[in-house]
Amino acid sequence: TDAHLSAIEKARVLNAFVMETPDQARAMAREADSKIAKGDAGPLAGIPLGIKDLFATKGVRTTACSKILGNFVPTYESTVTSQLWRDGAVMLGKLNNDEFAMGSANETSCFGPVGNPWRREGSNTTLVPGGSSGGSASAVAALLCMGATATDTGGSIRQPAAFTATVGIKPTYGRCSRWGIVAFASSLDQAGPIARSVRDAAMLLRSMAGHDPKDTTSVDIPVPDYEAAIGKSVKGMKIGIPREYRLDGMPAEIEKLWSEGAAWLKAAGAELVEVSLPHTKYALPAYYIVAPAEASSNLARYDGVRYGLREQGKNIIELYENTRAEGFGAEVRRRVMIGTYVLSAGYYDAYYLRAQKVRTLIKKDFEDCFAKGVDAILTPATPSAAFGIGEKGGADPVEMYLNDIFTVTVNMAGLPGIAVPAGKDTQGLPLGLQLIGRPFDEETLFSLGEVIE
Ligand code: GLN
């Protein structure tokens, strides 16, 4: 814990942590020590972690990196983090993220952007760590913590993991409790770990997962020993290669990485089959209707009365307006406007309802594929390596949204997906591959992920 606390101090330039909690960390570490001495240590005793600022932490400021939450200090602990503490983990502090987890570069945070510890060969340009879990990925990659919590609504665990050569898994929807996690799009949001290795990710997920009566969407099935899946033979497994993910103009290095990944799995005894997911091309547009619609509804609670920031106004309506105009950043305001529009009378059927139907078709594509005996699907994690801060999405937000092209389908279908470091681009930057699994079959992803890693 001490070593990590001093590493954090030395790496403040990365802006990965938005709140350091050294006193708490040392107290938790001492408690873990005494439990170890007594012989009743939990599986994560003394493991120092960073916590994405989307997780409510009792007595510790939680902001979702939005000005509107101001100095909000929860009086309760999220289920996922309380399970980590139950198992002996130590909290080093809260990690930066895109405001309300909306973004792919950690550039929408009210605390400013996060730096990626990786650099292009021969260049000093600071690159983004991806987003929205940019602080989590950067902190793990820079060895500031042994693992981190993260959340993924459309790719926010897997894309930052791919940009930083870390491992990130978005479990099946319902695997982890969403209770006490700031909501973005409730039907898509899932918590998961970002870690230094597939094994670490397996250990963290085991502690984070599980049924919670406080979240009716969390599923009451046993949580397997994920670590036991590591090293298990993948011989005879059927791996789908979806033809629709082979995009026009896909960089040659991504294409190469994808074939290499397939070759490694084949060498380990897996069988490769081409599969078709015909509705893939509608996933991104449908996601950018469903996610903002749910966000506009979830963010209605930030009214200047119940939480954080409160601006003045002549009457209650003005108070709401001034608070929301001042408290939300540009990307969040854009999503609230899109979401409100697609849910409004007269447009609901044309946009929201249509997007929900497309979502059903996307889910069915995967079901058809798994029904043919496919165990997992292999795709690139991102369409490019990390880019420079400010390099993308300035004039055109859609340029940024395109980052999620390989990841959003997984959230739309509620499936588990893991991003594993697999190689480097021509400039020496990390690239990742994604494995998509059957519902609640994270174990297969850990087995296959370890082969690629
Ligand atoms: N980049 C996507 C978005 O901005 C996904 C974010 C996420 O998974 N939280 O919506």
C-alpha cells in the first residue's frame, strides 16, 4: 500500500486519481495485516485498488467527474466496492473518468483529461488512455494500483484496457450489482475490473460479482471460481470470426493482429469458424439512441435540490435550469438533449422504439451464432490504437463515437466481453483483442483470454 501511495504521488501528472485516500488506505492495509496474522484473511487481503469515481464510497467524495455532483459525499457504499472490502482489498482513492461515463477518451471529465503512460515511439505527445474508465486504465498501466473498478455501457472497460495494454472484462448484464453506481444507461451499464493480467481480472471479478437483492436486475446464480478457468484447455472450442467486423478501411495492423489472435487460439486447439452477425452495422446508431434516452431519464435527478451543486434562480424552474446549465458539461448536455428528443411524443416510435427493435435483432444475431455451437467470438477491441489528447471528436462528436464500433454490440446484447492485450501497432502502441461469450460464461473468456495474453 505504501509503495502504491508513493507511486501515485509521483505520477500526479497523469491525473488518474481525482481523490487520494492515503489514511483510509493505510488503515485498511493494517486491518488486512491483522487478519492475515489471525489466519482469517479474505482472498484480496491487502490488495491496493483504485475505484472509478462512479462508485459510491461511504464518506468519500463521489462525483462521476461532474461539476453537478460537486462535493457529494455518499452515506452508503456501492455493493461492488463493499464486496471488495469484505474480501480484504484496500482503497487507494477515486479514479478519473469521463463525466457520467460519457466518452471514449476521458476528455469530458470536470477534473480534466487523463494521460496514458504509453507514448508513440520517438514522440512526446500525451495520448488518451481511452474512456470512460480512463483513470482506471491509466492507473493500472502505470502500476499505481494492482487493479481498478470500472464500468462499461458501450465499451468503457474494454476500450481503455486495449489502449493501455491492460485486461478489462465487462461481465454479463446482471452479473454485478449496479446498486450504488452512478447510473448512465441502466439497461446497458455493468461494472467490471481493469487489471494487469487475465488472472488478476478473474480474481477481482469473483469478488465484485454476485446477486444483490438491492438490484433487481442482478441475477441470482452462483459465481464460479473464475481463477480455476485459467490454464484450462481450450481444445475443441469453436471460435466465431464475424465477417461484419471486417470494416472497410480497417488499418492493416488491426487486421494482422486479429489473424494472429485467431492463429494462437487455433494452435491451442480451438476451431475457427466464420460467422455472420448481420445487424452489426446498426448497433452504433441504435446505441446512440438507447444510451442517451436512458441517460436523459437517469440524469433528471440532478436538479440542484437533492445533490451537490445548487445555482440560484428567481423560482424553482430557474433554479433547475441554472444548476443544470452550469453543472453539466457539453457532452452530457448533448446526450440529455438527444435523449429527451428521441423519447418525446411524436418521435418516440421513429427513434426509441425503432432502436429497441434493432437491439432485439442484434441480440438474436448472437443467439443464432451461439446456437450453432460457437463458444466465443473473436474481434478487435478497437478500430485504432490510442490517439493524442484533443486529436479526435472536437468538431464532430461522431468521430469519437466510432471508437465504440466493436464494443457496443456486446452491451446491446447483454453479453460478457473481455479485452486482452495482444500486440502493438507500428508506433509501438498497445492493441487489444476482444472475446465475446455466451451469457454468464465469463469462464470461457478467461480461458481463451489467457491463451492470447
Ligand atoms: N464511449 C461510449 C459512450 O460515450 C461508451 C461509454 C461507456 O461505456 N460508459 O457512450
